[in-house]
Amino acid sequence: MSENSKKKFYALNMFDVTDVEKYVAYFSRLPEVAPQYGGRMVAFGRFRDNVAGDLAPRQVLFLVEWESEEAFNTFRDDPELVDFHPLRENGTASYIWQTFDGLDMSDPADVSIDDVLAVLKP
């Protein structure tokens, strides 16, 4: 990585809402809970169009940036959140939850070709 770019860890969530009340109960707590574990909500949106790809569309996209994979795993596995995660699980269907390594793109000029190649390599 270049000196100024910082490695990021992202969790991509795509899903269909089956129970708005349960999902809203989850989402309303998330801005308070996620930062305690090193998470920051980056994007939230509704499906618009399937431009390309093989994945069946989901109604909602939600992207969270985490300080590290360890921070994400702590959030996901913390027994103190036993009442929290079921709100998401029981309020959604067709859930896709994938994690990605990435780069801090707050200043794209700080990202080098070597940084990009490091992400693209298996």
C-alpha cells in the first residue's frame, strides 16, 4: 500500500425486506451499535436496475466499512448482541452478506497502481 492509503474492510449486505417493523428496529439501533465495534455505515439504498451480472436482484443494498476484519467479527459474534442480530435476520430474506478488502478512497490521488494491483491479486 502506498504510504497515505489505508486498507479498509467492507461488509456488503443485499437483501429483501420481509418485515419492515423488525428491520427498522434493527436499523434504528445500528448507528449507535456499529461504531462501538469499529463500523461505519457507508451506503444504504433501494434497488434500481439490473445493468449486468448473474446475481438475482435484492431490494436493498447496505454497505458498512469496518476498521478491520476482527472488528467485523466481534460485531457479528458478540453474545451481548443476541437480541440485535435476530431483528435483521427475521426482518429480511434472500440475504447476501459478503466481506471485501479495499482501499480508503477518500482521496483517490493517494491510491497508487500498486495499491490497486494488491487488491486485484488473489
